[in-house]
Amino acid sequence: MPVTRVPSMPTTLAATLLTLGAVMASQAQTKWDLPAAYPATNFHTENLTQFAADVDKATGGKLKITVHANASLFKANEIKRAVQGGQAPIGEVLLANFENENPIYGVDGIPFLATSYAESKKLAEAQKPVLQKLLASQGMMLLYAVPWPPQGIYVKKEIASVADMRGLKWRAYSPATAKVAELIGAQPVTIQAAELSQALATGVVESYMSSGSTGYDSKTYESIKYWYDTQAWLPKNGILVNKKAFDALDKPTQDALLKAAADAEARGWKISEEKNAWYKKALTDKGMKIMTPSPKLVADLKQVGGIMLADWQKKAGPDGDAVISAFRK
């Protein structure tokens, strides 16, 4: 008959202490999932990963953020709602995607309003107080925002004016890009970044407006040979956090999160500008022709931008006026 051994008191006590320690550690640690819409190799996602590592280090592991790239947790257009509703405590969104919800989200999607990194930074600062107020009303706050490189036109043929783009199947990923399609006479097709390669390969779209970054990530060079460097606008990705989730953190953790966010923003702007030239060279190496737009094409597109700015100001009201006047100071 087997003899049952009773653990000695020290062993039992040690096991109990270990269990208690594990419970206390798990209670002390907060885990956040961060949904993102872009590939793990995209500079925005790499910056997010660094941000998460910085938070982990600064909080001594108390706040663990896991980045879910390439729309693997939520689709691009679902991330904001997920953060707002508390399904995800934090998430990355392209702010201009939500212009239909409130025009303030889309100010950096207006063509030729801010066309350089310096102008884009000034516009971001002008937008920020109004944006934070808007997000607060929806139970969120902006941690940081980083721009994409300037937007150009990917097209299968050479173009000299807007007339040459009439009827093209045009990828629209935001209200602004859909409006551009409408004004130039193209056919807008809604395609998010994660679906772009497939849409190009199957001919669902044959042109679109985006940065060198998107063209490289989606291997657009396999389907399209021309990119017109119009430098039309620099839309920003914003990292949003659910306010209740933020408020649930202790003060040292909140401070560490905000510090890591400020560092990520500064780093992200710098990387975006550096990568802009890199992406152009990488696209050229893959056989794409980087084209300087003709004066006629620029004039046509600026006309489109003027119409869109007037339309945006009408919809945005006093808040929009405040943003534009602060930007133009």
C-alpha cells in the first residue's frame, strides 16, 4: 500500500508564498492589446513596437502592450470604435478616415493645405486642442500622432492633367480620397491597406493616392509603374487610448505612458521624414518611375484642394475656423 507523504511545513509555506506572489504580480500587471492596421515592417508599426517596449521598461513590466499589426485584431475602420467602446484599451487609426463622423478628424487630408513636414507639424499643433476636446467627448484621448510621408498619385499610365484620370478605378481609403475621386471624375473603390495588394493584382483598382510607404509595403510596383510626387498632404496616424483604461492606471504608470508617447511622436516624425527619401529610392529600384507632376496637373489638383478646403470649413464651423486660423498665423 503506497504511503502518502505530507509536505513539511516549510515546503507548504513556500508554495503558499509563491502562489500569493504570483497572484499579487498578476494583479499588479496590466495587459493592453493595441490593434494596428499596417504591416509589422511598416515604420508606424515599428515605432509602435518600440513605444510598447519603452512602456514595458519604464513601468518595470506593470503595463504590457501587445501590438497586433496588419488589421489582425480589428479591421482599420473598426479600431476607433473598439477603443471608444472599450473592446481595446488603445489603438492606432488614420485620423482622416473619420472625417465623415466629424470634420476635425480630416483636416490633414485636405490637398495642398499642408504639403511639407514643417507645415504638417504646424497644422497638427493647430488641430490638437480641438481634436483632444472632440476625443474627450467620446471617452478617449490622443497619446501621439505621426504623419505618413507626402501623398502622390500611383497610376498605370503617364498623366499630364486631371482630365487624364477620368474614369480610372481609384482606391479610396478615406472621405478625402473619395472626394478627390469625385472631383477628378475617377471611380472610387473603398480598399483598406491590408487588402490593397490583392485589389491591385486583380484589377479592382488601377490608381490611388498615397505615400511612398504604402506603395512599397503593398508591392504596388508589381502592378503600377508610375508614381507622381505631388506632395499633396501628410495624413497622420493617431494613437488613441480609452479614457477609463487610462484613468485606471496609477499615476507613475500614466506618467511613464505619456513620456513614452512623447518620445514615440518625436521619433516617428523624424523617421517618417527620413523614410520618405528611402521609399522613393526603393520604389525606383523596383522599377517604378518617380514622376514630377506637370504644372497643369499641379494647378488642377490645387483647384481640387481649394474646393475641398471651402467644403471642409463649411462643415467644420467655428472649430474648423479656429484650426485654420491657428495654422495660418
